Amino acid sequence: MNTAATSLPERNAAEVADLVLMPAAAAPEVRARRAWQRRQMYIGQVASYSLGASVLLLYAYDGVISIDIASLFWVGGLLIIGTFTVLSEAGVGDKFTDHYLTVFQISAHMALQFAFLLSAPTIGIAFISVLFLIFAFGTLRMTSTQAMVTWALATAGLAAVFLASDLPIGMPVATRLQRAASMLCFVLVIGQCAFLGLFGATLRKILYQRSIELKAAYRRIEELAELDELTGSYNRRCIMRLLDAEIENSRRTSRPCAIALIDLDWFKRINDAHGHPVGDEVLRTFAITMFANIHPADSFGRYGGEEFLLLLPDTEGDAASRMLERLRRVVADLDWSAFSPGMHVTISAGVVTLRDNDTADTFLARADSALYSAKAQGRNRIVTN
């Protein structure tokens, strides 16, 4: 007349969600919370056995069973709970994936129910009904293999009782007190079934919330894996992947495509004269300026150091040159003196359009050649190749 349910389903379900979602080597605070939740479960088990023993006392008072049955049932339940409590406090369960030792607990509780079923078959239905609760609660924690093992144990026990014996298993209802005790047996079973349903619903809700949180975290991880930490633009790996995709798309749709390789002029001098923190702020400000002045379809990424790559899909060479010239003027006209008095930042860029025989490497090589030409001509200019 007992289940393995705790008295706080919301917290217990949260623990199960942690068991599913967290790595095997759980953090110390998680292990501490699990130990506290196991204590709550054991308290719930003590209460459940106490209620069950109280019903057995009613049967004993009416003379259906000996009072020793009720006393031994309560003591037997406490011995099982006490054993697993000691193991829990000693940290034995934390060495296993299933830190509740669910299979062992279920087996012990089922064995107790079968023992008293054999000892008091006249009220055997009361003990049999509890088997469903014990098994159903355990399946919330067990793997399919563990569920099959415990099911086999329960089947063997029931076969021994029903097929290998002639015990008169029943539920006495001859007197008013017997009927009241039998009613209380089913009331307790129904109540614990309702509790089990509440636990399952809470578990599903928490797992659903955790799955949403995980998806959001995965999305954030994917974003971080694609972004340059300093500037917020795409990193080299991502911008190169986008370049390959854009070349393929341009050839498939027969649409033009242009790229610009952009370099901040004399950036090493900025770092040397003003320090790397100021240099980092210059890079961030440049990236923000670019984001504010390019089209949504364009892709902007850090190619390396102070060099950036701008992808311009569906853009002809002349339009790309005009766009880069506009960006050059925007950068040159910014008030950079906020970082350091007299500071002036300009950019140079090489702009090229995709040719039929271009690969990503040759495309970039032509852009790099145009950028080198812009630097050779005095910087702060756009060169088209």
C-alpha cells in the first residue's frame, strides 16, 4: 500500500528533467538537490506506508487479519525505506546513471507486497492494486530494459500466487467496517493514481520547457560559432562558406555577383599610437557603420585582422563600385576624434565581379589584387578589377 512517489511532484519532475538533460558528471549543486529530492521521496513513502498500515489496522480491529500483519507491514516498509535512505546519504546512488536505484527499489517494494499477499490472502486485492502504482511510477524513471526486467519479476510473482497456489485472494466486505476499509484501500489507490498523473503532466511540461530552452541555447551557440567575437560580423569560416554558396547561386540563376575586400588604412599605426583597446573600438565602430549602410541581402565578415569581406549578391560591377565609394566616404566622414583627438580613419577596397571561370580562390585573389592596387595608389580609395 505504497508508491515511490514524492510529496512534491513539481520538484521531483524537475529533477527527472535534469537527469535527462544534464551530463553524467553532474555539478555538485545538482547532486545536492537530487539528494534532497530523494529525502522528500522517502518521506512520501513513509507517509504512504503509514496510511496503508492504518487501513490494515481497521481490518485487524474487525478480526479479518492479525494485528501483527499491520505492524509488520509498516515495519517492513520502513526497513526498505531506511535501507535506501542510508545508501542515498552515503552517495551510493550517485555512482550510477539512475541515482534512485529504481529497479532495486521497485523490486523490494513489490517483494513486500507479495509477501503480505501470501500472508493475508483474504485482503490480497489491496496488495495487488498497489503493484500497479509501484510499477507505473517506476516506469517514469526506468529504461525499456529495466521496465521489462521488473515486469518479468511482477509476472513471475503473480503467476506464483494465482497459478501455483490455491490461496483465496479477495477483498472482505461482510461488515460495515470491512466495507469502509476496502473503500479506503481503493481511495488511497485512486488518490495515488491521480498524484502519479499530476507528476507525469508536470514532468512533460518541464521537459517541454527545457527543450525550448535547449533549442534557444543551440541557436545562440550556432550564432556565436558564425560571428566574430570582436566586431559581431561573420567570422572567416562563415563568410567563406557564404561566398561559396553565393558563387553557386549566382551561376545557377545567371545573376551577377560582386565582392569587396576592404582594409582599414594604416591600422597598425592606430594600434601602435593609441593602444589595442582603442584599435578594437575602431574595428567595432567600423563594423557597426558597415551594418548600417549595406543592404539586408549583403553579407559582411571579418576576413582577417583589419581586412573584411563584403558579399554583394545580384550586384553589377558599376553598382558595387558606387556602393563602396559611398561607404568609403561615410567612414572617412565619421568623427573618429572621440577615440583620440586628431584621429582619422579611412578604408581602401578592391571590388571585383564574378567571372564564368572563377572559383572562390581566384575570385578572392582578384579582389586582393585590386585592394593591393588601391594601397599602392595612396590608400583611401576604391579600385575595381
